[in-house]
Amino acid sequence: MKKYENTGSKDTRSGFGAGLTELGQKNENVVALCADLIGSLKMDDFKKNHPERFFQIGIAEANMIGIAAGLTIGGKIPYTGTFANFSTGRVYDQIRQSVAYSDKNVKICASHAGLTLGEDGATHQILEDIGLMKMLPGMTVINTCDYNQTKAATIAIADHHGPVYLRFGRPVVPNFTPADQKFEIGKAVLLNEGTDVTIVATGHLVWEALLAAETLEAKGISAEVINIHTIKPLDEEAILTSLKKTGCIVTAEEHNILGGLGESVSRVLALKNPAPQEFVAVFDSFGESGTPEQLMEKYKLNATAIVAAAEKAVSRK
């Protein structure tokens, strides 16, 4: 069953940096803005190679969003870079009014999302950002799983006209998707075929879902694993097609259970195919300081938790 191998762990934010650097070389309309976190967002190479297209805004995230919106009027494609909590919660009004409502072609790129930000603690570990952004009309929401997929998504969104929220992380995680993958916005990726339970996962939980599928197979449960990299627009067809085979589903995400992937999937099930669903997510709480591994264990965001959820979903059929 094992078709995906870790080819060498990398941080997803470096995938963003590599994608942005490549974009800078081939698309002169791409510009980058950063809120005093160039190193953390891996924007160094873009700044070095294209200083005339890089803008250091400083610790003024609201201004950064406003400037980015203005740059689109002249045909530029602005990529903003800062931590996920500063990219969304701190500047929600500016995003809503100047970007989403105005349908501006701004790419809001957010690193250090979720619990795996780690030791910086609850004030920086935003777990509600997917919900905030997916509720904005016209906003595309993407949450990538590894270095290769983050790089591919960073490049792909330049060709998509309209506001995009691209979410990725801080830690080093397994890199297992193809380096030459074609990233299609709104198109889920089937990673493993199964017949007993569907596992749809996003972000860092995709690798954990693959590990869970191996464990489940050893227990006689055949798990279908789908990588939902685009939360909005959601690939409803992929979910419903899988559900027809398996009859139950598990959603797995590094996000609050309220407002994330799980709730989006629940809406699809409620409207089109009611079926047992179990959630692997943070259950309506803030995070805390700790290593990413400690936090993922405590908040039950790992392969073990996905296995337990899958077994429960199967028992409810």
C-alpha cells in the first residue's frame, strides 16, 4: 500500500520562498511585501534578486494589505508575507474591505499557522484563520501539506485572478508529494484508494493520514486518503465519489473544529449525502507553549487520533 515516501523533511515556508523566487524570475508583475519577517518567510532570495519589486513594510500589517491592494490597480501581483495570525486576525477589516470586497488580486501568504508554530504559544498559534478567510466572498483558501506542494501552489496562484489565502507552516515536515506536480486550485488529490473509510486531510495532517492508513490496513480497515489542499473552493465531487464507496468519513486538520475543513465537509454531507463523520481537529480551545510534537500529541492531531476516529466512523455505519 505504501506509495508515498518521505524524500527528505523540509519546512513548508521554504517551499513558499522557493516558489516566490522562481516566480520573480519569470513574471515581472509579481511583487513581494513583508511585515518585518523576511527570514521567517524565506523571502531573502526574492529581495536579493528583485530589490525594486520588494517592499519591507515593517510591523504595519494593515498598511501592508492596503499597499498590496493598491499595487493591483497598476497590474502588479502582490504577495504579502507574515505569520498567519498577523495575516488574518490582525488585518481582517483591511482584507475584507480593500481586498475581498474590492476583488483585488492579492495573494495573502501566511506562515507559522496552527499549533506547530510551537513554543511561541497561544497568542501566535492561530487556529481560526481558515474559518475567517473562507467566509469572505471570492476568497480562495489553500492549505498545503509539504515543501513541494507549497512551492507548486505559490507558483500556481499567480495565474489565478482574485484574492487568495495561502496557508503553510513553520516546522520541518515530511516532503512526499512529487516535485513536478501540477497544482490545480480546487482539485483534491487522491493519495490512497480504500473501501471502508474516507480520510480527507489538509496541511500537516495529510502525512499523518497516510501513516494512519497503514495502521488501519494492518487492522483490516481499508482507508481512502484524500489530500484537500484547497479548502475553498472545495472539491465536493472527490469527497462524494469517495463516500459512495466507503460510507463514512474522517476530516483531519490543524485548525479549530469550528470553521475549518471539517465544517465545510459537513455542509456537503448534509446537503448531498448524509453519512457518519468524525473530526480530528482542535476542539474549541486555544493552544499553548510546547514543541510541535508535544502539542500535536496533546491536542490529538496525529496518526493515532486519525486511526481512532476512523474506527469510530466505521462503527457508526
